[in-house]
Amino acid sequence: MAEQRLKGLSGETEVFGARAATAMPPAVRFVDPVRGMELHAAAVMARLALEGRGEAFCSQACLQRFVLSPELYGRTAGWQ
């Protein structure tokens, strides 16, 4: 790295590379097929593997609704 003169600091200071927050990988998110709400990985309360794909749910109640009538709910990206 190179030494740079920075506003508010006296003298030269060694500068290291920094990354903008947008350069970080995106957070993993899921969509509950019953409510259609987006969930962060930590908010997933139930999961179901069905026909070779996975679904994530915000609650046990949503999982139960889905299991009773999966044809009522559109397919989502799910989890693999």
C-alpha cells in the first residue's frame, strides 16, 4: 500500500484497501410460499423438501397450510 495524506490527520498515514458494502456477497434470502414474504436465513422457522426441491416457511402454521394444499401456492425459488 502507499502512504497518503488524509484530511484531518497530520502527517502521512499508511492506507490499506477497503471495500464498499455493495462489494460484499448478498445475504441469503428465501420466500415463504404461503405468505409470499421474503425471509432472511435466520428467520426461517420451518423447511420442507418436496419433489426434489425445498421450501422455507416463516412459521410452523405456514408449513402446515402448505402441506394441506400445496397446489394453492405458487412455486418459489425455495432453498436447495
